[in-house]
Amino acid sequence: MSQQYPGPQQPPHHPAPQTGPWGPQPPKKRLSTGAIVGLSIGGVFAFLVILGAAVGESKQDDGKPTAKEVPAAPSTPAPTTSPAPTTAPAAPATAAPSKKPETGRLPNFVGKGLQFAQDEAQSLGFYGLRSHDALGRDRHQVLDRNWKVCSQTPAPGTHGTDVVIDFGTVKLEEDCPAKDVAAQPETEAGGTMPDFRGKSVNVARSALPDNASITVTDASQDRMVLMESNWKVCTQTPAPGTRIDGRPVTFEAVKFEETCP
């Protein structure tokens, strides 16, 4: 029996080691197909998780509250009805007792300064006070200290404090007239022309209708008639007693201290 001798055995094949900049490197191991599929599925899953987290953060960053952040509406209690108020029956009206008007003693103020007379009357409880130009020139008592009392209505005596006291006055340098001209005021002109001669131009203008056309000229010189209460009428057109009927009115006048021509 012959014996067979095996031939020389070949040593196992090993791949040559890879060399790199840092010397020989160990050989790389190849992954199996299952491992590659598992890694792919895990990467996709991780990507989806990261994407979902990013979308959630973007929704929260837009300033809108999420469903969990919306506060619940406060519950309002049901309205309660209160009983209607009851009013007590009105007490029967009783007539107020009539109050007797107060009275006071009114002194005689003729010859006194207008300002003094007014102050004294008020101190006695008389507050219804007025004054007028006793010369009938329709001047206004702008500065009461420059005027004096010539007459008073009512006369001195006991009167109710609600009475109206009217003082007839002139300026301090003037003499009181024998008769208070303003005691009988000029009747307002109607359809006929009153007699205004000797009266203040201001009085004549006030007595005529508001729509009357009036011209006033200086009867002696070529002056402008500015303050009509200081001028008196010398002539007038239309004549006294003439029907006005819308006709223009003309007055010629001079100052009160002057004589009509």
C-alpha cells in the first residue's frame, strides 16, 4: 500500500495591510446587508424626530398660544334680581307760610353824591337801584362819583326793601332843574313827528323808529356831532305833527351851552 504525501500546503491568504500616513492600517470590515438596512431605517427615524421637533418649535415661536396655553373663559355668575324698591306714600303737601316782606326806612338822598346814595341805600337793604339824567339829555352815569342826586322815587319814608329806587341826577358842576325832565319821558314816535326842539339829539334818536333814516348837522358851525347827548335840537324836518311814513329825518343842533341861531 502506497502512502500519499500531501504536497506543500499553501498558507492562508490575508489581504495586505493598508498603509497610511500614520503607518499600516488594520483592514476594514464589510457590513452585512441587514446591518445596512437597520442603519438606514434608524437614520430616517432620527430625521423624522428632528423634523417634528423643529416644526413644533416654529409653531410656538409665532406668538400664538397652543391649545394648552389658551386660558379658560371666566365663568360669569347668573344675574340676580333685586326686589323692586318700594316708595313710601308722599306726605300731603302743606302750604308754606306766607313770608311778610321786609321793610326799611329810606332816607332823603337829594343833594348827596350818587355813589354815596347808592352805597347807603344798599346798607339799609335796598338793592333795586337805578338812575337817569334829570336834564333829559339821556346821558349815562358811567362814573357815579361825578353825579349828584336831584330827585328820588319813591319819596323818603318806610318802604318794602324790594322797591326800585330811581335817582334823578346831574353832573356835579351842573344845577338841578326845577322839574325833572325825565319824569315825563318822551313818547316814542309813532306815525307822526314829535316836537324835539330843545331836547337832546340822543333822546330824539331813541324816540324814532329803529329803521328811520336820520341826519344830524351843526346849526352854527361846521362841526361833527359826535356825542349826541351833548347836543340839543334847534330845527327838525319833518315838522312836528307831520306824518313820518318812512321819510328821512334831519336835525340841526348846537351844544347845550350854546344858543340856537
